[in-house]
Amino acid sequence: MEFYYRCSDCGRELAAKEIQYLCPHCASVSQPGEFQRGVLETVIAREHLIALARRKPFQVADWLVYALPDKGKAYPVGRTPLISPLHLQRQLGFTQLFLKNDGANPSGSLKDRASQLVAAQAIHHGQSTVVLASTGNAGSAMACAGAALGLKVLLFVPATAPKAKLLQAILYGATVIPIRGTYDEAFRLSIEYTQHFGGVNRNTAYNPLTIEGKKTVALEIYMQLGGQAPDIVFIPVGDGVIYAGVYKGFSDLQAAGLIEKLPQLVVVQAEGSNAIAQAYRTGQYRALQRAKKKKKKIPASQRRLVCRSQRSGDCRRAIATDSRGGDFLRAGRGGRLGGIYQRIKKA
Ligand SMILES: [Zn+2]
């Protein structure tokens, strides 16, 4: 499908014939410790979206900017259940409360949606290697996509990363490259690797297709609700990329004329990792000082999220929640439900 890239900071447009990452103008003026500047968003022309809206039946894959290899059969991402949690609905007093269970994806997380599209991008551009830095679900998801579609996956990780978190990626056959340094350094090295040796870089938000791929969760929710958008979506957020993907999905549906307005997007962050919630409150785009063991890259989509939400009001509330979960999955679940409880208490 025809599309182009637009810088979320300066609005410059870049052609999509080549693989593009950050806006070269804005990325070059990014300051250390600041949220990343120059993150690109993919743009599909409105007339294409309107044409897509007329297609029957509604197929999520039609809305992606690259055709899925093997039509998605080899790596069947998405179509995850929208659960009606009866007990929770009664407990909270909302009969129309739903949970989207993306744990049902092939590698067990929403990251499969991004990896699927990056794999499609690599195959479209004749690349056989995908490179990324990750210590968790993104690495597992890309390794899973690589195993399913015959792509080599190189995963840069800090040597101190917990082995248990890397096990899934190793079992899928990824080549894991431990480095002496932090996650930030692994991230930088993975980019330098693709600059020198080629391949596609899948680093979250650095490659704009990681956001575009995640929009499918919004398209599925629209479809599963019988062709309507929910009033409110609670989104667990670390670096802001899931938010950006959900926003993009509903924005495309709105531009296509399928929904009248965007749902209210409520961003939920764990209290110990709430850079976005803090930036939203203070207007300071600074990374958090993280615990030594969890040193992580400055979250890539945070700048865009906070700017956009303050400018347009489309994301009207940032909530910091207390999540005491020790691992990613538990923290994620705690964050989601914690956000719902807090919102209801305030209502
Ligand atoms: Zn720019």
C-alpha cells in the first residue's frame, strides 16, 4: 500500500521507498537524557483509507502498509480474544468492560504485532536479517517471527540481562549478542550494526513500523465490538509505543470515516516507571533515573505521546499506578487493572 513517513516533531515528510528510521533533522538535535526527537509516523493517504473502509469484509491485514508474508498463515498474529470478564464487570459495575488478551499471540505478547510488520518490511525490501536490542518481549517476538518466516534475528543485550528473559528468544533461534554495558549501549550498538552491515533494525519506535504494526489491536477492537469504537481505552504504557499504535489504529478508522471520534485513551504506568505520567504533569521531557539493574533506553515514543496529548486533549489523563509485580507480565496486569480502579474511584 502507498504510504509515506512524517516526523512527529517537525512534520517533515519522507518517502517510504527506502527503509526509514528517525527524522534526520530532529534526531540530530536530540539532547542526551531527553525523550527521543524525530520519531516518524507512517501516513496512509485519506483517499486510500476511505477506499479501505468500503471493502467488505473488513480485513485487518488490508490496513497494513506491507503485505503479510504467507498471508499471515506462518506467523498468525492477532485475532486475539476480547474477553467479557463477568466477575470483574459485576465487581466494577460496568457491563460493557472488556479485556483484550494479547497474551494469545504466537510469542505471548502484543509485540508480535510489531514484529510481524517489521518481518514483512524486511522481506519486501529483500533483507534477510533483523537486528534489535531487547531484554524481553520484543526480542522474543522478533525471534518468533524470524523462526516462522526464515529471517535471521540478531539480539543485542546487556550481559547482565536475566537469562530467563532471553530463553524464549534463544529457543526460537535468535543469535543473542551480550555486550558489556547498559541497555542504552546495546540499543546504540544494534543501530551501528545495521548502519555498517545492513539488515532491518527493529528497535522500538526507532523503526516506525513498530508503531504501525501495533495499530492492528485497535482495528481488531473496532471489529470485535461490531464496528464501533469503545468510549475509553486503558493502555498499559512503558515507552509509549503501544499508546502510539492504539492511537494510530483509531485515527486511521476515523480518517476512513468508520468512526466519528477517537476513544478517550487513558495511559496507565507503573509508579516506579512513570516517566510519561511525570512529563504530563510537569512538562519536563526527561528520562527517569532507573534502578541500576533495569537501566533502560529513554522511552522512544514518550515525547510524542505527551506533546500530542497536551496539544489535542486526545489522551486526557495520565495515571501513575502502584504496581508491585516483579516481572513484566505481572507489572503489566497490575498496571492495567490499577488504572481502571483509580479511574473509577475518581469518577
Ligand atoms: Zn523532524
